[in-house]
Amino acid sequence: MSEFGRLLFGRRARRRWIHLILGGALAMPYVFVGQLVVGPATDSRYVFNDLPLQLLSFAVGLPLAALTAALFPLTRSLEAGAVRSLCGVDAGLLAHGPARSRAAKGRTAAWFTLHLGFGGIISGMSLAVPPFAGFLAALPLLVWLGGADLVGLPGSLDHAWVLALAPVAGLATLVALAGCAAVSGSLLARWAPALLGPTPEDRLAAAEARAADLAVRNRLARELHDSVGHALSAVTLQASAARRVLDTDPEFVREALAAIEDTTRRTVGELDAVLGVLRDGDAPGTTPAPTLCGDLAGLLRRTRACGLRVTATVDADPEALPPVLSREAYRIVQEGLSNVLKHAGDRTNAALRIQIVDGHLEITVENPLEHTPACRPGGGHGLRGIADRARLLGGTVRAGAAQGVWRLHVRLPMKGPA
């Protein structure tokens, strides 16, 4: 098929033609209402028999269609769906939800009027032109069989050249109909993004939804990194230490295996809590997320079982902390100790200090400078995750070498944008 043929009769042109026919079908109820107005106003009982009155009824019905589109927000969703399916318009250029703002309703009303207007005209032509074109194509045969009188052909047209050109004229009317449908469909497809596309309010709502989804994903990534990452580091070190003394210190090996069992069992529960982030609310049976109030002692015990010598100083009442702050502070402490284990090894000292100063919870984790987080391979997203948690709580983070030690210092407000 040639390019011209594809433009008039190709798959896209046919689908857009169907979209116009759909507009014509939607226009019919408004045309009937228009007839109820036009008939009494013109003292005509048979509006259907008068083409000008039919067109006038159509013109009266279009404002009613615009009013309908403005009053029913779902009109935009339905029309956008039809445009995506039948007009070949990219879904990203069209709005997905109902029209809420005044501007969106006005654009939808304009689109609905154009769809029904073009659709009504093309539908009427689609009903009238093919029979007329078929009559012209068969006119020479009909005249030859029954004569001009039987066909009802005026005498002025009873000429051989008229009969010879009649099939050509019939074909031309069909091509003209296809051309009108193709042009109308192309115009509607071009106008659809402007009239059915997202408004600034829609784009803002979509951006907020994407930001909320990204925040959930980031939170899930932080929770997985802090809980599962810490457990894997601890289990790796415990297994390595047990392997080294397998033949010389069976008691230590038993303690290490017990610590591994306890760590993995607890991590499974924490993983269940992390996956609860993806659920709406707290699902029944979900293990609660660990907090500084109830789980700090267990964290220190498991960390020391890995061989890390931790000195903890707690000058704060964990039970007095807000739940969100207690939960995030636990993860920060966990990640700080995990970084020491991962980068400094299991045969070093670490100092943990938790205190409340000037209405802020301060967390400090220190280890000797020769065992800095940059000393060993395997650095990941630990410090970045701590910084994200602190920022969401309105706090600050400082990490680096100071006075012969590697220090992580986190300062979190007791009351903030948690």
C-alpha cells in the first residue's frame, strides 16, 4: 500500500475513524435533546426530514455536551482512555485521573465538544456517502437495465459522458470521505495532549506520588542495609573466629555458634519488620522494629560476641525517647558498630556514648585511628544511610579522624520533623 493509501486507509487511520464514529454515537442523545428545542421553536413536527433543522439540533446539543463534560470529572479519564487506544497518542502525554481543577474541566469540555462535533459530522457522512457512492457506481448498469425513467435520472443528466463518469465520481466521494476522516482524526490526535494532558496540578500530584514512592524505597533500602548488613558482618566475623580456634577452644566455638544462631534468628524477625514498610500499616503478626529502649543491650551483647570490645556509656533514659527517635537511633548505633566490625575487624576497641545534651540526643562511636573505615575494602552505604536518617529527623552527622580516633558523631533533636 502506498503512503497515500496508508494515510487514508491504514491501521491508524481506521482506528481514528472508529474513534470519530464513537464520538458520533455519543452525540446522538444531545442531538435528540436539541430536536426537542428546535422542533417547537420552528413549529416543525418532522425535524428529521429537514437537513438544516438537523444541523441546528446538532449545534444546540453541543453546548449541552460541553456542560456534561464539565460536570462529570470522569469524562477526562474515559476520553483519555479512548484516545490512547484508538488515536495512537502516547499515554505519557495524557492525564490518567479525573479532572479536578477548573482549568482541567474547561479543557475536557472543549475536547468533548470537538470529539462529538467532528464525530457527528464524520458519522453522518459515513452513513450517507457510501450508499450514494454505490448508487453512482451502479448507475450505468441501472440505466442500461431499466432506462433513465426507472432510475429517476433527470433528463439533463441522461448523457453518455455523465454515465461514464458516475463510477469515478462515486469512487471520488469515498476517497473524499476517507480524507475527511483522516484529517479530522489527525487534528483530534494533535489536540488531545493539549486538552486531555496533565495540568500543572496533575504534574505536581504525580511528582509527589513519585517522591513518596522513592522515600519508601529509600527507607526500605536503609532498613535492609542496617539490619541484614549488620547481621551478615557479625555472622561472618563469628564464623571466622570460630574456624581459627576450632581445634584449640571448643567452648568458644560453641559460644560463637550460639551467637550466630541468635543473630540469624533475630535478623529474620527484623527482616519481617523491614518488609512491613511495604505494607499499609502494621500487619498482624509483624515483628516490631527494634528500638534503643528495648534492644540496645542485645545489640551490644551480639556485637561483643563477634570479638569487638565495646565500651558503652549511656547517659540518657531510652524509655523517655519518642518511638520514632528510639527506632532510628537504634539503627544508627547498629550501623556505627557494624562499620567498626566491617572495617576495623574483631580485635579492636570501640567506644559508644549516648547522651542528651541541650534537648538533642547525641550518639558517638569511636575506634582507633589506625582502624578507619577507609582502611579495609568493602565500604558501602553505611554512612550515607546514617546521614539520611539524621536528615529526616532534622539532625546532623559528622564522621572523620579527630585526635587519634575515627569518630562518628550524630546529633538528633528530641523534637523535630520526625
